[in-house]
Amino acid sequence: MDSEMVVHEGGCHCKKVRWRVQAPTGVVAWSCNCSNCSMRGNTHFIVPADRFELLGDSEQFLTTYSFGTHTAKHKFCKVCGITSFYYPRSNPDGISITFTCVDPGTLTHIEVKYYDGKNWETSHNQTGIASQSKG
């Protein structure tokens, strides 16, 4: 999906965790049915890690949950519990941004694709998701 690159800002519900990310105005977001994403209702888009910046003192309000292979690092706010971004197993060189945690006004189009996290290896090979974190 080609569109203009802009700076998006966003964060968690209580605003203790804030970040900035450079990404297109239109993104491909992934709806995953793995045990974690499906319970959280998470739909996310992926960017190269160097396009993501954690702002201010946000780091002190973050904690991490990891399971399974421990490749994914699910970051969430210690105060409100929201996961506004995380380090995905599918793209360990990237950042997954929960698109509903982006401040209103800069995302103009979201194309949602399905990722079969219950059959992770097959989905990873078939979807092309790994290319999402390449600059």
C-alpha cells in the first residue's frame, strides 16, 4: 500500500506511554487469531524499528509479557494495561503498532489482513508479513 509518509503519535489510554512513528497515511494492519492477539482484540501494523521513538519518560511505565518462543515482547502500560505497541515474533526487527492507539487525524486508510497465528509457521510463510519491517 503506497501513501504519503507522515509522523503518527500515539500511546496508551492513560497517556503515560507515548510514542512517535513514521509510517504511511494508509497502512496494512494485521488481525491475528493467536492466543494473545485474539484475547486482546489487537489489530496492528508493522514498521521498521528505526521509525519508532518512545517519548519522554514512557519507558518507566512499561512492563513486558513474553511467552512461547519468547521472541515477541508484548509491552504494556503498568498503569492502564494497554498494549499500544510491541516487538513481534513475525518481525523481530520491527515494531507492531496497535492502530487504534494512534492519535486521530493522521491515518487515512487501514487495510486489514488476516494472520493465522494458530498456524503461525504456515501463515508467516504465506502472508509476506516479514517484509513489513523492511525499510
